[in-house]
Amino acid sequence: RLHHGRGGDREDERMRTVAEARILARLSHPNIVQVHEIVETADQILLVMEFVDGVTLRAWAALPRGWREVLGVFIQAGRGLAAAHAFSIVHRDFKPDNVMLGADGRVRILDFGLALLRSHGRQAPAGTPAFMAPEQLLGRDCDARSDQFSYCLALYTCLFGQAPFARDDLAGLLAGVDDPPRPPPPAPGV
């Protein structure tokens, strides 16, 4: 479900959201959840997507995994993210909860509800603070590099079982936006 909410003229916003949803629907990649249909209502745009029988990467990574297994899953997710970027789609909320590993072994990125086709000027921070790039935390323009930063945070989290930054709330992350990551915990072979 996509909500209109970036400000400006409501009809203009609706048209832009529908255009973005149609581009997402045309994006066919094995590592991105497939959009089958776009349904418009008076105040929402609903995307009918494929059903993925599986678990989120957060749930999957909660069990002990070797680094090679984690990396293999993230390579698939990276291919999906690269495909979105090739269409100029910036996800803006890449995190382990927005990636599923299907029972078929295939990874799919989902929840493009915050995605942007391109930068639309200064944005309010939107997404999950613990996985936001610094420019996104600060409400600045986001692009593919912002998603890549989020991807690296998600990979680190799945490899080490903790976030690279000690703070994970918006206020704490904003206060420490220039802080270096904490040292990773001991992890054999990583």
C-alpha cells in the first residue's frame, strides 16, 4: 500500500505515485518481489504482489549462520537492489525485515513503500533509523549510495548479530552521525 505524503498538490502527488508504482510493476527481477497489479482507490494505491513463502532475513539470520551462507544471500539481495537502481528506483528502507528468503532459496526485496524514482528535494527522515544513511537521517537527498549504505548496515547486522552503531534511535543517530562504527564482536571466520 502506497500513501501519498510528500507534500504539494494532491493530484500531482497521486499522479507521481501512480507513475512510480507502474515503473516498479515493470521491474521484473528474480530478487525483487513481483508486482502483479496496481489498484487505485480514493486515497490509496494498492500493489498486488506475489506471495513469498519464506522468512525475513532478520528471522533467518537469528539462527547461527556461516559468513559464506550470509554472503550468498546478500549477493542475491544486492542483485535485486542493483536492478532497482538501474531503473533509478531508490528503496530508502533496505533492512533485513524488508528482504525475504523464500522456501525456494531465492531472495526477494520487498516493501518499496518509501521508494523514490529520483530525489524530490529535502525529505523528512523516513525509514528505519538504524538502517539509514547519514544523508537520509539528515533529510537530504538520497540516491543509490544511500541504499548501499543501508545494505552494508544490514549485512553487518546479519553477520555479527548487532548493528555497527551503538545507537539505533533517530535522536541518537542524529547526534552521532559522524561517529565511527563500534568494533565488531568476535565472530570466527568473519
